[in-house]
Amino acid sequence: MPRKIAVLAVEHAHLLDVTGPFQCFASANDATEDRDRLPYEPILVSPKGGPLETYAGLVMMSRALADIEGEDIDTLIIAGGLGTRRAMKDAALIQAIRDWSGRVRRLASVCTGAFLLAEAGLLDGKRVATHWWAADDLQRRFPRITVEPEPIFLQDGGIWTSAGVTAGIDLSLALIQDDLGHDHAMRIARQLVVFLKRPGGQAQFSTVLEAQIAADQDFANLHAWVRDHLDEELKVERLAEQAGMSARTFARAYAAKAGRTPARMVEAMRIESARRSLETTERPLKQIARDCGFGDEERMRRAFQRRLGVCPLDYRVRFAAE
């Protein structure tokens, strides 16, 4: 029997949060040679069923969540969108999600769909991904979960969460790979003309851009300068001199604007530079560590483990371009 994949969407869901996963599982069926043994049956469900208007204005037909009560659902994916904030107040929906969590093999969310899982208490103690702009709000509302704003998707036990929009495709490909293997998922990725190996651990956008957004334009020139001098010693005194401030004033002003210390900013940029080298070159780890300012391989390894949960060599094995 095909695995039933239920995509749960609420009014004003983001269109791609729904259709991205749907297309992936439909394409997985297309890539299956045995037409009598299709791997998936994707279905769209909503709290009440019937016409469901997405935020883009497109209306899709859905089944009511109550109508699939007796069906064997393998995976429940909660789509995100502007409507999720309002849906958090729907006690019946939250209870239904909580009930379904004990009956499905996997739970997943795309973008702000994580808010509904969190409201149901299903993410407590979990590492969670969501769209970067919603990460702070999710963490503030639900302090028992650990929100990681950078990854495209995360798996923590039987719960998978992803960033927004096209990240739902990356999540779905990962679920398919988990079910059917790498080769099958690769065929789907080629069919969809997307990169299968955009790993969950990749950042949603670059550290340099993140820093510039967080610190507005006050430190934009400094960030550009740091990027070009990563192989040098970058203590707070030197950064302060470059910014034209005293060390104490700079450290306080930077943390207030960027939400992180100057040292964390420098380390994040070094990790990003090292990641690019690991993904796109065959340079030795010692050289990468030196060129990115870590000094030695061990310091780079500790930074990778602390920030990404993986050592540089394993990162290269998993994510390097073929």
C-alpha cells in the first residue's frame, strides 16, 4: 500500500509550503517503474475541508481533518503561512494535531507550520528549524524548544522541521531519501531541476548577509573588511579600531545592534568561508583552517562541532560537490 502523506494547511497558507511537498511526492510516484506499487498517496487536508484559499489567492480543494480519522496516515506535514498565527488559537485543531502525533510515523512542518507543532507541545526539548524571520518569535513564544535559525531543515527523532518556501522541497526530498534511498531521491531532484544535496545543515542565507541585516548599515563596511581579512588576528581591539571606536564602546554597540558579540561574528564568518571551501574545493583541511583564520585544524574542528554539530571532514564527505 502507498504511504499516505497528509499535508495539513490552514486558511492563508503559503502556496509553496503546500505545493512544494505535494509535487515532490507526486514526482516520486512518477519515478517509480512499477505502476502497481506507487510509494505515496499525498492528500491535502484542512481543519474543515472544502475550498481552501492560500495567501496567494489560489483556492485548492481539501479534505477535512476529521474525515481521515480512520485512515492510516504515514506522515503528517504542517504547512506554514500567515494563517498559522490565527490557527494557534484553534483549540480543536491543536488537539487534533496532538492526537495525530501518536498515530503517524513522522511529523513534519514547513516554515511557520512549526508554530502549530509547538503550540501542541510536540516540539519541547527538540531542535527546530523555521523561516529565519520567524525564528526569534518562535523561540520567544516557546522557550522549551531550541530554535536554530540557520538550517534549511532539521530532524530530531520522528519530527522534521524546515525553513520556509522552497525549503519544503528540500525537506520532502530528505523524507523521500529516508524512505526510498538516495538514488530515487536523486531522480526526483533531477526531474524537478533542484539540488538534492542542498543539505539540511546549510544556512538559509550567508552569515555576511545575516550580520548586515541585523546590524543595519552601521557595520556594513566592517563586515566587508572582516571577510577580506579572515586569515589575520581579529581581536576586538582591532575591530574597534577599524570601526573608529574604543574597544569597550564598540563591543557594547555591536552586540546591541547585531545580537551577537564581535567574536561570534568573526567565528561565524570563518565557518562560512571554511564551509564554502569544503564544499567546492579539495584543499587540505590544514590549509583551509589557516586561510580562514582558525590557525590549526583542531580549532576549526571544535568550531564546527560547536556551531554545526559535525566535524569538517564529515561535512566535506556529506556536502562536497560531486
